Amino acid sequence: MIGIIDYGMGNLFSVSKALERLNAPYFISEDKEELLQADALILPGVGAFKDAMEKLKETGLSEMIHTFVENGKPLLGICLGMHLLFESSEENGLSEGLKLLPGKVIRFSGISKDGTAYKVPHMGWNKLHFKKDSLVTPNMDDDFVYFVHSYYADTKEEVIIASCSYDKEVPAVVGRNNVYGMQFHPEKSSKLGMHLLSNFANLIQKG
């Protein structure tokens, strides 16, 4: 069963409804012991990185997440939840993240290299370009998914599974070992997004 981590800053409704459409069993909880018993966890997120990390630390959920990952079970961060997987973020001052993936979350500058202004936040449909296969992206074809974000992960090439082009190449699906992240909202991204969520849910059966 998939546990959705409720720390007060996630879009729990849309994620849970997507799992229902996939007939993937899930529960929503803020209880650390209950979440540790899940077969996989989803860390959703909407809002500010610093506030989210403070909530995760205050509730002990950050420690629970580390224990869960160390047990070898799959974790998926979505949108802000993906940002939290990294070492730090510059949003509202430098804040430490969960440090499960290498890199720093930084803001789009809004000015391209040639001095042209571009829109921030990056909002709307953009095309994913798959760079390598992973357990959540086996033989996937490039297609469009839905983004809403002003910050992106500056990370190592080795953890980037898929990217999209905005002012620069933006990591869109990341992963290392049993930790995965999606910058976009798979639950709002039509066929491809649901396919990716289904692949993540299927990791339970493979584990």
C-alpha cells in the first residue's frame, strides 16, 4: 500500500484521486509509525521549501523519511516534494533539505543569457525528454506534462532521468536507487502522468 505523507503542505486530494483511478491502494497519514509500514511513500508539496522543511522536522517526518529510504522502499517526491529531496534551497534564504539527492534548488532568473526576459513561474504544458530508463520510466516516449514552478533543481547529470526545455534544460524526473522525484504534477498530466504514477505504484509488486 502507498502512504501519502500529510504534513500540511501537499495537494493530497489530486494525488489520492489519481491513485484511485489507478486502483492503487493508498492511505493518507501524518503518523510516523503508520507511514513506516507502507510499501511506498509519496511526498507531495505545494508552497515554500523553508516552511515545508520546518514542518517535516518539527513533526519528526523528516527522520521517518530517512528511515523509510534506508529500508530500501520507494519514495516519490512531487513538485515541492521533489525539491525537498535535495541538499538545499535558496528559496526565502538558504535552507537545508532532506539530502537524499545531490544538488541545490535555485530560482529561475527570469533573464536569459542574451538578456531576454522570460516568464517565471514556468507554468503550463511542456514536453518531457527522457534521457535514460529507470524503474519508473521503462521505454517511455517523450510527451507533454503539466508544470507550475519558479524554482528548479541544479543537480548532477547522473540523477536526471528526464528533462524539459525552458530557458535551460530543467530536471523533470530525477532518481537514485529507491528515491524518485517529479518536478511536474503527474496527477494533472493526462496519459503520461498517469502512466508514470502507475509505474511507481507497480514498484511495490517488484520489490
